[in-house]
Amino acid sequence: MSLSETAHAKINLTLHVTGKRTDGYHLLDSLVVFAAAADTLSYLPSCSPLSLDFTGPFGQVLATEATDDNLVIRAARLLAEDRATEQTGRLILEKNLPVASGIGGGSADAAATLRLLDRVWELNTPPDRLHSIAMQLGADVPVCLAQHPTRMSGIGEQLAPAPALPDCGMILVNCGEAVSTPAVFKARTKSFSPEATFPASWPDAKAMATDLARLTNDLEAPACDICPTIRTVLNTIAGLPGCRLSRMSGSGATCFGLFDTAAAADTAASALTHNPTGAGWWVHAGPLLR
């Protein structure tokens, strides 16, 4: 039995805000994919009450926050309470993804917690119940449970198959400046967007990027107004050799670039790390997971 789970970065290739419910929640339509960049959650059996420790380059950021507020602990407690399971063991989160950066790091960690503890505690929770628990933790947690390309709509609870994706590479860049999701939604001035239309598949990265360029991330413009460095990041990525599309993910501040191959993305990332403009930025390059 594996005692670890990988929590991959969630990337919104498109994100249309299609409406707003009477309770204040916005309705979204998003094509979600996952990158190779990831956190790792491990479990060590123990008779002691469940605990959580942090490692990795961004672990210290979370270590300074209240543990009870962490999505990993909240996910573990909801799962245990749901099946009246004793909460024991030690969880270690290797935090490799920037915190509060628009790539679903916390949501992916919570989803990994549900997958991991359901397995090691031998709960065999039905998938629809795991989905329900995930929705209690956040809008992005359900899509992170399966970690495969998905069309996400509603407030995150409606999941449908994505178009078949081609092989391609991706670069992720985060400038290190946190952006408040509520503030980004509040700064929106654009009217609501229609749902996107996609083909059944794309033959290559060029065709996919051409179609995606006709669509938007409706939160990109207000996020750039709040954090102008995001626009600098987007322009820098767009100027890298071989970049097919540059866009922000989620509510920011992480941005991505699409390339024909993972090797092309690696080459672009190497060029970026030697660019003085990107000094101090977090950069990852690799394949888009299919």
C-alpha cells in the first residue's frame, strides 16, 4: 500500500465567468488541466492523534499558519468524521508549489488527503461521497480529486470530460506576489461571458493554442490591475522562443505558457532563468499531463 500521494498543480487553460448566483457565488466555465509540478503528501502510521508537518521550499509559509485552518487537516477530519474513524497518524506535506498562487495548491493537497487517507484507513468511501466532501472544502477540490483534464462548470461541482489533448509542453511562472481571489472578483468590470465551445480534440499544440487564444481567463485583466507584475510575467512568457500562448491561471498570480513539446518548454525556462527580468520568480517547465 502506497503511503504517499502526489498533488499536481491545477491549471485553468480558460476561465469564463458566466454568471452569479443569488448567494453571491460566481458561476464558472473552465478547461482545467494538470502540470507535472506537484506537492507530495505522505502518511506515517502512528497511534498518536493526527498531525501535520511541512517540508519543501514553500513549507515554512504554511508552518507559520494555524494548523486547524489548513485544508489538509480539514479534509482529514471531514473524511474521518464521515465514517467515524479514529484520526491517527502523521502527515508530511512537501510543499513545492507556491502558496495562494492560482494553481490550486491547497485544493490539490486537500484532494490528495482524501485519496490517501481513504486508502490507508481502508474506508472505501464511494466516489460520489468523496465528491461531496470535496465540495465542502472548496470549489477546486472536486476537480483535483481525479487530476485529469476536465471541463469544470457551475461553482466547481459540475465536471465533464475535456477534449482530447495533444502532447505539448508547459511553463509555469509565479512572480511571488500574492493576489486575493475575492479582490480579483470584486475588481471585475467585464460583463459575463458565454460558455466556451471546444472541438472533440486537437491535433497538436499549435491548433489547441489557436483555439484557446479566442477564449479568455476573465480574471486576468482585474488581477493585472491589482498586481501589474502579472502583466510583466505574461509579456515575458509570450516573448520566449516557441511560446504558443501566454495566460494567467485561476485568479493569479501564476501564469503559464504553452509550447509544442516539453523539451521546448525546458529550453524556454532556461532562457527565462537567465533573464534579469525574472530574477526571483518561481519557474517550472514540463509536460502537460494527459
